[in-house]
Amino acid sequence: MCGIVAYVGERTAYPILIKGLQRLEYRGYDSAGIALLNKGIHVYKCQGKVKDLEKHTNGNAISGTIGMGHTRWATHGEPSDNNAHPHESENGKFIVVHNGIIENYAHLKKELINRGYNFKSETDTEVLANLIENIYLEKKVDAELAVRLALTKVVGAYGLVISCTDEKDQLIAARKGSPLVIGVGDKEYFLASDATPIVEYTDQVIYMNDEEVAIISREKLDMKSIQNDAKVPKIQKVDLSIEEIDKGDYEHFMLKEIYEQPSSIADTYRGRISLDKSKIFLGGITEALPAIAKANRIIIVACGTSWHAGLVGEYLFEEYARIPVEVEYASEFRYRNPVVSADDVVIAISQSGETADTLAAIKMAKEAGATIIGICNVAGSSIPRETHAGVYTHAGPEIGVASTKAFTSQVTVLTMMALLIGKKRLALDEITYSHMVDELTQIPEKIKEILKSEKHIKEIAETYQKASNVLYLGRGCLFPVALEGALKLKEISYIHAEGYPAAEMKHGPIALIDENMPVFVIATKDKSYEKIVSNIQEVKARNGKVIAIVTKGDTVITNMADHVIEVPDCHEALAPLLTVIPLQIISYHIAVLRGCNVDQPRNLAKSVTVE
Ligand code: M6R
């Protein structure tokens, strides 16, 4: 939610900021703005996307070797020119870009109004800019101290870059809750919400920790805590290449990421499965394995697509490791008073590793004494830093807002964990274990086969592109795939879609079925096959249109359904990894046919760092 980029060095800042904002646009795209600082002060900002900002700056002064930029996902105040960042303090002393939420902004604003401050925007960020300025002017301290003092009054989350117009050669950055990465170059520094705007210039980065402040000029970088304790920055090599964050020949990131799944899944299990395919090693959880194996229960916390992966995990852990599992929306779990104890293992699943609700849920479970395991994609993000142990998914950067390859990598990790723990608990026999590991390694080739049917899937998309409502049905571990299919469709094409356990249809949703209702049924061969065939008949009897995802060679459903999409045969526990692919492709094509912005759907952002 919101992307920040900043530069201080000897190059012209403008192109670095613009390119950086384009890379961060997946984090929010309601408005964009930049401030160029050392050669005069120029602030440009407008509602809309980075391309609108470029038009807005066209013909204006864009020189300067220090600057900051912001791309916004609106929280306080609608998307507008006024609410766009950077925000200037009333007397023009401070310029601020911010990612996060200042929770006590209303109280702070009231105090500032009483002191004579006026506000031009509805944002919490402008409150912070004025708070810093007020302290700076009243206490007559330097900019750094004014920032630190202001932050002691702030409740909430922030990734901040601040410039004081009296100290134009330096930037001040601070982090609490929202990510900030510093790129270290030769007499130059880069700042960004993630490493994607930085990798083009340097592979040396510092991931800022919570409550740290960095004071950065061309010559040096000072790190300290908000309370003024010196901090030694830990410089790391970032593991990210430019090609990974480029669309290449694909029209959209989403399509590229769908097509990457054979390799992203292989990357997830690479080095974690023995050559003879008889063993799984998950180095990140080796030490926690005894605790997981003897856990009373596993609680999975996540949001959105990651929550759907968690539901697949529930099925796998219960079936193969025989541990009771609860899957919780992180946002619900954290605001209830859940019963969590030291005998519980909490698994947090998150692509970004920054989702505020998931982060808060694991902090709460940690305080209750549970063992916390993370399954995350973004290395160095906040969630892996809060967990006791974890497994990275290694899916590579996922830029499209609609999650695709992150889901299949999360399911791959959960599958490996369930098998490993099942074996350790003697719940899974050696033969089944080895057979399933072997089957897992065949998944990438099977996905390649499914991808070959893109043309056929696109034709189905053409038929249903104008639908207003769509149902998705599945059973067992394919029920979460139905939920995921529905989420993919609604988030990028704005068609109302719902996922249901197929057997639940007769308890309500069946009332919706008529000749205008497309119903996707995930009906591969497994132990509920006969039951789902009956569910398809129930839909057909009411003239619903059935699009069935079936196992290759299926003739029974092929004779009943309006359309079928075949996937290769596989072990039933691995079917989510295959059956989700056609659903991703169909959502993609329906959204493109409807003229929607596939990679940046309205109102959404990739990384939800607000609660
Ligand atoms: O980064 P996370 O996995 O924690 O994100 C959770 C959800 O916000 C995310 O999965 C969201 O639902 C996706 N846009 C769905 O495609």
C-alpha cells in the first residue's frame, strides 16, 4: 500500500524516481508525486498514475540530484491532487512521503489547528509534516531531532522519507511497520518500499528495522533508533535481477506470472527434495520440526489468496500429518480473543510478508507462546522477521496484483511440510510419501501441458465475458481452488463470483442457477468424483452452463458439461496445483476482453499494509 522511492547522490534524480515509481505502482495507483530538492524545491503531484505524473511534469524543471517520490493507495481522503504525496508543511520547512497510517492523526491535527496550523489535504501525512515542523520551529532543534521527537508522539505505521528545506542535502528516513529498503551505491543512496527500484543501480541493500531512523546524505549514512541509540546498518546482497521485474514479451505481468509457474514451482522445491525424490529437507524449519510434529493443532493465518492456500494446507495437514488445523482470516483472528497456547503452531502465509493483519496476528500468537512459522515470498520482509522459523517460497517477484504463482508456490511449500511432518509423525507410510514426492516433481511438466490449452480457454472466456454472476464449485482440497477461481475473476474483471463447496450448492446458491449462470466445476478424478458428477447434473437440470475442469480423458463429464478443460492426471492431493491454472487463465482473458486493467485492478494494491 503506497510506494516510496527516494534518491540522494550525483545523478539526476528525476528518471530514477519515475522509473522507481513505475516499479512500485503495484503498491497503489490512486495518485503519484515527486519532490526534487537541492536545485530549488519542486513538488509535482497529481491524481492518477505515474504516466499522468510524467505528463504533469512535462516542460517543468526536473533537475536536482536529491528527491523523493510516492505512489498512493488512498486511506485518508479520496484520490485527488491535494491528497497526493509529497506533502509540505504549512511553512514549507518539511516535505514528506509516507506509507502507512498515523492512527492518532485526528488528535494530533486538532492540537496543531489549535496552534494555528491550516491543512490543505485530508491526509494523516500532512499532519505529520506539520507536527515535525511545529517541533522544529518551537524547540529550535535540527531536522533529525524534530523528526525523532515527532515520531515519539505518533501511533501507527510508517515508512517515511522526509526532507527539511533548511538542510536540503540530506534525507531522513524512518520505519515502523511499513517496509523501507536503502540501496547503497558509491556516493549515492537509494530508498524504496522494496528493492525493485534499486536493483538496477546496486545490489547492496539495508532492510531498515522498525523504529529506526536513517539520516542520509551523499557522503554518509547514519542509522539510529528513535531514542537516539546508534545502530550499525547491516548491508546485504539483494537476490533480485532486473529480468525478474520486467514484463518481457508478455502483455501483462499476470500472464507472465501464470506462465512462470512451471519454473516457480520447481524453484520452490529445488534443493529441498533429494535426488532420488525420497526425502524432503526444509532447512528453515529443521529446528522447529519437533515442535510442529508434536503440536496440539496448527493454526494457519493469512489473507486473500494466501488464505486459500492455507485452506489447501488444512486438507493436506489433516490428511497426511493427522494434525488438527484451523485456518483463520488474520483480520478476524487478531480482533477475537482466540485461545492460543504454547502447544500450538501458527503458520502465517503471505506473499508480500508485509500484510498488516497477518503481521498483527502472528505478534499476538507469539505473545501467547505459540511457535510461529512463516511461509513468505519476499525475502527480508516483515513477517519472516517476526517468525521463529519459516520457509521462503522462492516464486520470484510477483508484480501483478492478482496473485498467481505465489499461490502455487505456497501450496507447494504446504505440501512439502505436510508430507515431511506426516512422515515424522509416522502418519504417512514410506511408499505413499515417496510416491507423492515423486508426483510433486512432475507438476511443472503437467502445468506446461495445461498452458498449451490457453487458446481453448480463451474461447471459453469469449463466451462468458459478459456474465454478471459466476459460481465456482469444488470439493475437498478443490473447494479452496473454487474460492481462488472466484477471487481471481472478481478482482480483475469486476464480475461478481462466488466459490462454494459443491455439496453446499443445494443449501442456497442453487436458487441462482438459470440459463445465464456459468458454473465452473472443478471435477478431477478423486474420491468425491461421483458426488461432483451428481452436482453437475443438478446444475444442468436447472439449465446452468457448466464449465468443468476435468482429468484428461474423462468422458462422463465431457458428455454432460457445456465446456471442459482437461488437466493431466495427478495424485488427488496435488490437484489444486493443476486445476487453478485454467481458472487463472480464464480470469485473465475475461478481464482483458472486458478492457480491464489486469495488473492494476481498481481499488486494489499488492501489499496491504493497512489494517
Ligand atoms: O501478500 P499477502 O499474501 O499477505 O497478501 C494477501 C492478500 O492481500 C492477497 O493474496 C490478495 O488477496 C491478492 N490480490 C489476491 O489475488
